[in-house]
Amino acid sequence: MLLHTRQLILGTFFEVRCAGRIREAEVLISVRAFDLIILCYTLSSSECRQVLEMVADLERRPKILILNPAGSPPEEPLLDQAVMLTESGPYFLLKKTAEMLGVDIKSKATLAVA
């Protein structure tokens, strides 16, 4: 459900592919190039390392956004990586994604509904 929700949010501006398992991520990474890979806080450190190893030798290496759960100690991002706390919410995930990709997303207009 979490991946599907993120796909819906990010899919309003970006082409998104989700992998629910490491094997699915491996297949996706082997068949197409990605500009950004977002690693959910639900992945173990071992699973995160596996994904990072998968992309380390790619000719066109994607940027990595690591989502950390609220209250977790901050991690130091490596080159082409960023870390974001999930407590920031969906809008900030969208903004951070756009920022990392160098895309300008216009802010939403304010509406009144009667």
C-alpha cells in the first residue's frame, strides 16, 4: 500500500516503476535506466546495500534518495545520494524528488470549494 501511494503521488509528475522485492528491483535496473531510485525505510540495511551495489557499476548511475523513518538517526549521504525523513510527508517527497532531478514543479493554486 505504501509503495502504491508513493507511486500515485510521484506519478503525477514522473514516470514511476515500483519494486516490492529486491529481485523485482534487480530486474527493473537490468532492463532500463533510471534517473532516481528511492529506497524505502522498510528495506533492511542489507537490502539497501544490495540495491546500491546493483547501481554502482552502471554506466549511467541514478541518484539515490533514502527515506528514513521519523526519529531515526540521520545518515550521511554519499555522492549522488540524499536522505529524507519520512515525517516530512508526501508533498516534500515530491519536492525533494523534483529538486534531485532538476525539475521545476509549480506549486498548487489555492482553491475555495463551496
